[in-house]
Amino acid sequence: MDGITWEEPFCGEGASCFRLGTDADGNAYIAIAGEEDTYLTDSRDALRRMILEIKAGKADHLL
């Protein structure tokens, strides 16, 4: 999709690399690096809330 500005990939050891992106319309995107044509999308606010919840430890049980 044109208009998405992708950040550098976030990579874990031996794991897939994920990329976050945004567009001028206020949308946010998450994709596996190298597969940016297949992405999950929501609002920037939803992405912001998800990141804050992860930082607050609400996904620690997944580690």
C-alpha cells in the first residue's frame, strides 16, 4: 500500500522481525518484515494504547 511509512524492524533473537508503520490518515500498521503487503491495521490511537498496555506488563504472560 502506498503512503505507509514503515519504521525499522523490531527483531528478537531467532524470531520474526515486526515492522510498525503509519500513514497520513491516522492509521497504524503492523507487519512481519519482508511481508509488508500483508498487515494488520487500526488507528494510531489503538496502536498507542496497545504499546502502553504492553509496557505496563499486561502481555508479560505471553513471554
